[in-house]
Amino acid sequence: MKKILFMLFVMMLVPCWQTGAADHDMTAATVINQSWQRYRQLAAAEQEQLLLTVTRLGEAGQQKQLTRWTRYVQSGEQVVLKFASPAADAGLGLWLDRADRSAQQIWLRMPSWVKARRVNGQRQQQYFAGTDLTFEDNAELSGEDPTAYQYRILDQSPQGWWIEARPNMGSTSAYAKREIWVDPDYAISRIDYFNREGLLIKTLQNRMLQKYPHGGWRPNRVEIDNHLEQRQTLIEVRERRFDTSLANQIFSQEFLSD
């Protein structure tokens, strides 16, 4: 009789445990969703002047100046980058059209090209402009698509959440997983990127986090330490302007060639 009662007790526990695990995963996705919703709520569009410094171990840093325009639409984002200096990079441009994230388009224009060319497939995993950001990374600096990942909470404390993100099957992501730290205000403070061999590739840290009255957030300094390449990329926001009147022609292939 005792054995039967014990078995019944175990059977009752199994569904409860499974439900708890599902709730745990749902909570992780909810945290990520909340973080990017707060990021996007500040304005429909913005323009930033950036100073970018790339430093390889034992070498002097190289500085680059560029402008980044971002527009937020209902289901995604559109981002344009244009480099002003150094001379070798002047005219380098990137257009990330993620208005429909399921049909994302990435267009690149090198200074020597007459027109922009589309970046497809595994090229999206390559580093861009000599930095430690891939085309994929640049696309997700202004928001990621939570439906493309499976999330799991690794730890939770008064300091926030530590979350694992693994790409869904069929993804073209260069990473086997990312570990994301989200603070109590839902601002992302750190991301660790791992390859398919389980090695830590690089660490991105959002510094000088600016918090806005209704929950929005922005980093004014981003540090990326590439552990495999022994290189660091530092992004400093010199000026940021929220502007809903940014012209449509900025977000186009043609603008890259102007």
C-alpha cells in the first residue's frame, strides 16, 4: 500500500515539474521581450554620432567616425551606418533592413563600389569594417527577434537575470549560444558569445547606461573584447538625437551611394 501511494505521489509531481520548467522558459523570453520593448519605446527614429576605436593586443588603436540612423517599425528595425573617417573607410556604408525580420536584407557598400551589394548567407557571420561586430551583431544592436531563439534563465537575483539564448534549428547564426545579463530595469548590461565548440568568442558590455523616465535605456559606451582574436572594439556615442522626422530616403540602398 505504501509503495502504491509513493508511486501516485511521484506521478503527481511530474506534471508540476514540467509546468514549472515551461513557466521558467517563458519568463526568460518575457524578460528579453520587455528589455527590447523598453529600448524601442523612446522614439520612432534616432541618429547617433559614433567614435569607434579598434585595438589589437600590443598595437595602437585605430579610430573611425561614423553616423548611425535607426528607425523602429511595427515588426522590426531599419539601420543605416555611414563612415566618415579614416580616409580608407570614408563612404563605407551598411543598410540593415529588418522591417520584416523573417525576410531580413543586409546591403553593403564599400568605398570603391559604385552601388551597394546584398550580403547573404554565411557572409553575415563575418566581421564588419575591421571591428569585432559581425553583420549579424550589427543587426541585433537595436533589437533581436525573440522568436528566433530558445531562452532559459540560468540565474535570477536582485541584480537582475542571467539568461541563455540558443538559436532555433535552421538559424544562420554564427553562435551556438549567447549568455545575456539583464539588470532590474530590463537594460542589457552584458552578452557573452560562444561558438559551436563551446569556446567563449567575445564579450560585449554596455557601459554608461542611460535610463529614461518611462523605462527606456541606451548605452553610451559599448566595449567588445574578442578573446579569440585578442582585439577590442570600443564604441562611444558622441551625440544622440531622437527625431521622428528622419527622411525615408536615408533607409535605402541609394543613400549608401550618395
